[in-house]
Amino acid sequence: GAGVSQSPSNKVTEKGKDVELRCDPISGHTALYWYRQSLGQGLEFLIYFQGNSAPDKSGLPSDRFSAERTGGSVSTLTIQRTQQEDSAVYLCASSRILTGTEAFFGQGTRLTVV
Amino acid sequence: GQQLNQSPQSMFIQEGEDVSMNCTSSSIFNTWLWYKQEPGEGPVLLIALYKAGELTSNGRLTAQFGITRKDSFLNISASIPSDVGIYFCGVYGGATNKLIFGTGTLLAVQP
């Protein structure tokens, strides 16, 4: 597709369950970001994949959070043993080259942990 | 770590008024981006600034890259109801040059 695609758009899960969120970046974009946005809050950086380099995981809030990017394209953000405080919108963005250019966002996945 | 201080936190204005918001930092950045996020949507890029002192317009929007490279402002002229949303500034920083954002400015426009 022409834009960044995220799935599912909404996810309701029970506390303690694992969830996987998917991001399809724009074709040819080598950089991919994950952010978390709690209700009424800003964009909290989680993880950044930059080409073939090791990802910058400095924003992951706990070891329950992990992400992969397979084949330099699709990325999956996994949250294990979900907690209610994990409820938020998870946004993915991609950009064409490693740094310094515009990043384009998907519409996000709204995660609700009950 | 690097922080972007964005202000004001929120603005409630009448249609037709001009709006100004800004971002400041203690660190130097080489690229400033301004995004708008509408309810239920992902942020959308409005303006990208690449050169210190640069002034760029996009319709009723004007943004400037501060000469010190530590700040940027965004102006919206003659606001309309569809300007409602959260506006974020963004920069590339840190050891890996990741994209980080300010805390956002919530804009509400009353017809």
C-alpha cells in the first residue's frame, strides 16, 4: 500500500495475555519506529529499527516488551503478560533513509487491557 | 536525555484568530518537524525544516527553524475549526538519531 499499515486497529485483551501488534511500513523505507501514546498524552518512543543496524531499544518500558523486524520490512511489537497500564495507542512510523527525513505514521493500534 | 519543551500545552481560541506555538531544547538539532494529530488518527507531517534560520510556509501554516538550532515555532493564521488537533514538534537526536517528539500542543477552535 501507499502508507504505513498497522493491524489490528483495535485490540481488547485480558490482563496477563500476550499480544502482537503488526506494522507494514512504506515500501523501501529503511527506518521504522514504534511509539506509545496513552490517553491525552504525547508520543513516547519505544524502539527504532535503522536499516541493518542493531535496533535502538532504549524506550522499551520493561522486558515484557519486545519487537522484531523481519527482512527489513514488516515489524511486530509483542507485549507479554499484559497489564492494564499497557492500555494505549501504539503507533508505528517509517522513513525513507536512516535519519533526517520525514517519518510517516500509521493510524495506530488501540490496545485495551481489561 | 534530550528533551523538547513544547508550549503552550493547550490553546482554546476563536475561529479566525492566529495561533503560535513553539518548541525549545538545550541541545542542537539539525532537523525540525511539525506534525498534526487529529482524534483517532496517526500524526501527519505538516512542515519539515532542515536549515537554521529557515522559514517555511504551507498554506496558512508557517514554521521557522531557530538560528541557534535549539528551537522552532509554528504559526497558524486565520484559524478554522478543522485546525483542531494536537500539534507535535519532532527532532532527530540521541546516539542513534532517533525521532523524538515534544509533549504536544492541544488546539481547540471555537466557531
